[in-house]
Amino acid sequence: MRRNPAPAELEPVEAFCNTATLLHGEDEFARPETAGAWLRTHGCPEVLSPAGLAALTEARETVRAYLVERSSPGALDALNRLIHSVAGAPVVRPDGTLALRPASDEPVAEIVRTVLEALLRDGLTGRHATRLKACAAPECRWVFYDRAPSANGLWCDMDVCGARHKMRAYRARTGGAKP
């Protein structure tokens, strides 16, 4: 939507987190029809019960909150609780990659575990560390991959969220619009 997509290994995290567009009040998991379409498109088992959709929404917001404040004790605790709820001890596959053992065979756990596996394997260390972010605008929180050489991007789109922030800061400094 706003930037080039994340690398393929982080695409599950970005796609899952961006099932809600807060600026437009849209949420793929809000209705069974839209959730089903998204889940089918992404090769996930369909979860259409209200409790299942609520669990997906909660997991999405937990991951987003972590991407906003990686070092916050609350965000870290919530992410760790989410990992514990859907995954057992990690295992190393024959190809040397990390996998999370299922804690249950519930469809929601399978979907969330896939997202968390990508985040833990590719989004926290190495060349991707700190590049997957949520927009700094609280009313947005769109997840994006920061391709800037310095990895210091804050906004999903400088023309939207960045411009709004700059305008608010300017108005705060100057006392608002003058007649």
C-alpha cells in the first residue's frame, strides 16, 4: 500500500499485521466473509467463529504493539505470552532453519504460529533486525519494512502520516494557524 513490501521471509508478518487499516477503519478480521477471503488468499485454515476472529485480532495487535515498542516490558511480556499460547519449544529443521512446535492444532494457533515463526526467525536478528516496523502514528500503525540505509524510518508513508506529524509539530510550535 504505502511502501514496497517486506522481503518474502517477513511477508507473513507484514500481511497479517496489515489486515487492519486503522486510518480507514477497515479490518479484514471484523467479518467472517472478509476474514475467510483473506485466510484463503494466504493459504491459511479458515477461522470464522467470533472467538477465532477475536483471537486473530488480539494476536495481530500484540505483534503490532511489539513492533511499535520493542523494548517496552509490556510489549515484550505480551509477545512472550502469545508465543507461549501457540507454540512449544523451538526445533531446528534438517535444513538448519528454526521452527516452532505446535502447542495445539487449533487453526488460530497454526496461523499465529506461522507469523511468529517468521518474526522470530527473520525479523529480530540479522539483516532484518529493526527494519520491520509499525508506523509511529498511533492512528495508523501500518506495518512496513524500512529500506532506508540508516533504518530510521518512522512513518509508513511520508506523504500521509509523516506530513500529518510534521504539520502537528509545526502548529504546536507556532500556536496554530494565524488569521
